[in-house]
Amino acid sequence: MKRRIRLALILAVALVVIFAGFGLILFTYRASVVQSEKQLSKTAMTIGAAELAHPGLTAVIIRIARVDGAFLRGVSPQGTIRPPLPLVIPTGIATQALGSPNNPITWHQGSKVIVALDVPLGPAVVRPGVKSVLVVLIRVVKIQPKSILYLLLIAGAGIGGASIAAESISSRITRPLKELQGATRRIASGDLRYRIPLDSENYPEIADLATSVNKMAEALDRSRQLERQFLMAISHDLRTPLTSISGFSEAILDGTTDDPRAAAIVIQRESKRLESMVQDLLELSRLQARHFSLDITRVDVASVVTEVAEVFSLRAAEAGLEFEFEELPDTRMAELDPNRLTQILQNLLENAYKFSKGRVYLKASDGDDNDVVVVVGDDGPGIPESDREKVFISAHRNERIASRTAGTGVGLLIVAELANSMRLKVGFKSPIGPEGGTEMALVIPLESTE
């Protein structure tokens, strides 16, 4: 890569110098041609006037004008030039046109610029068989070989300078890129703790790329740590019901239990608990892999929220919890999956149920931007400061806070995944008072009324 960058820079500089140099040479050549045409036209008029008044001055004027060829010819009344010109007259210029009085005619033959001017004889000048004098001047305009030589020298110097600059630039580009390549290989091999050292001499774009790679490594490292913590928590949560099931089933088989029915009830309860945990894990796996479907349709948000509240009120009554519900006054239509919305609300209520001390509430109200805000709150201890960043981005369970039921800690993560898939917003506020408490808020955009 370094060699390709170097060659590209050198080639670019060489092409610029060569094209610019040849362009300047051609421009200079064209300017010399135009200037020669003007000078020869003026000189021809001067020679014509001198030839009629003072014939002896013609040779002096020609020598001073530094022309490369000069001819003086007489033009008969019939327009015949005598003697004939030793020049090839272009087909576009008629011989009679050369006899137009005081009208210079210009043409080119190779590198020669030719100007012809017909000067009429005055009344005081009498020449038998001649009505005017034709002045023809020639000047050779060439591209000087020295110009090509200078161009080549300048191009060589430019290429030399470009080589030095290209070596420096390519090194500044390829060196950090090689470091980035090595870093990505180490990260890909599992060394997520490695960080690319940032160099202030690097180009800003490369420094930004290095920063992005470091952030990616940090995110992967954090994700791995969360994954390990999650696996450890899941292992612990799964081991508890499995231990109970195994212990009570062995007691029944060995006949060491005094109450086989009570043991069977424990086994059944722990089996359902284990089944619920596995179901949560499978649901989370499908959501994160995007292996799930959404049945998006027009839904009355008020109706769905009310149905969820009615079901939860029965559970709250059985547990002796105070449950408050504030419903929407009328219909609110939105485009979403009603089953997934129900699942989100159930998970939020389940989370409030786990940590509530005795009160859970569900409030639905109109938002400020054509939306509905559904708030699920509890009077629990609140979310610890150390766990706030993890609420919707990782599966976790805080063992320091007592809860009514055990779980895998993936409920809010499922809420976040489902909300994101339906373009809903979810957030939280905790604590909400001096004694704690938590509020989970779900923002549901409504259909446009326009």
C-alpha cells in the first residue's frame, strides 16, 4: 500500500507539471504567433509607404524588423502578380484577395507566419503596368528546444520533491494503518483489553479511526463482561430450582419424606419456575437475533392498556397489593403489534410487582407530541446508582434488593428490544421520592390526525 500511495502521488505531480508546462509552452507559442501577425502587419504598411516615397529605405526597414523573409511584387491592373510569389497560397485565399488595398491578409505555413499587404500607387508615382505594390513578410515562430529542456528539468525537480513528500505522507498513512490492522487482529483473536496508542502526529481521520476501534474494543469487552455476569447469574438461578427438583424427587424415591404430596407440590412449583426462566431466555434469544415477527395493525392503545390492567388487578389482589389504574378517556389509535404491546406492559408490571413494597400503579395519559405515555410505577427501593446504565442494555439482577419472585433479569431487556422493534421509546425515573420508588415510562406515537 505504501508503494501504491507513493507512486500515485509522484504520478499526480508529474502529470500536473507536464500538462501545466506544455500548456504554458503552447500558450506562449500562440501568443508569439498573434504578436508576430500584428507586428508584421504594421511593418508591411510601413514598408509599403516607404517603398512608394523612399525606395531605398525598404531594405533598412526589413533588416530592423527582423523578418525571416520579405518579397516586394508589382500587381498589374488585371491583378496579376509579377514576378510570381515563391509561396503556396492556401486555397481559401484567392489571388485577387491579395490585391485588396490596405487590407493585410495573414496565413500560416508550418511554423511560418505570412502577412501580405497590397499598397496602391499614388498619383505621383508612375510605374508602367503596375497599379500597386504587394508587400509579403515572413516570420518563423517555433517552440524553442530550451523550453522543452526547461520543462523536463522542472518536471524532474518536481518528481524529486514529490518523491520526498510522498515518502513522508505514505509513511504517515500506512504506519498507523498497519498498527490498526494489528490491533483489529488482536481484538478479533479475543484480546479485548488491547487499545491502540493514539499519536498526535497522525492525520485526524486516522486518529478518529483509531479512537473508533478503541471504543469498539471497549464495547466488546464490556459486552463480554456482561455476558459472563449474565451466564453466572443464569447458572445460579437455574441451579436453585434444579436442586430443589432433584432433592425432593430423590426423597420421594427413597421414601425419606413424610409428605410426598408436599414434595410433589414443590417439584411442580420449581418446574414451572424453571420453565418460565427458559421461556424468558428463549424469547430474549429470538429478539436479539431478530427471529421474531410483528403483526403491525391499527390498535386502540386505550383498550390494550385497560385489558392489561384488568388482568394484573386480579394478581395484585391475590398478593395483597394496592393497585391504581388511570385509563385514557377515549380511543387512541396507533400502528403497532397489540400482542407485543401487551407483552411490554406485562413485563413492566411484573418488574414493578417484584420490587413493590405494597403499591403498584399504571397511568396512561396524552403526551406533548401526538403520543400516549404509559407509566408503570412502584414504591420499591428504587434502582441503585450502579445499575442505572444497565437497566435496558443488559440482563442483570441485583441480589442486594429483595424481590417477591425470582427471575432471570431479562424482563426489561425484552421490553427494550420489543419497544425498539416497534419504534417506541422507553425510559425510567428512579428514585421518584425520598424513600425510593421507580417509574417506567413507555411513549407510544399515535396516528397522524391530518
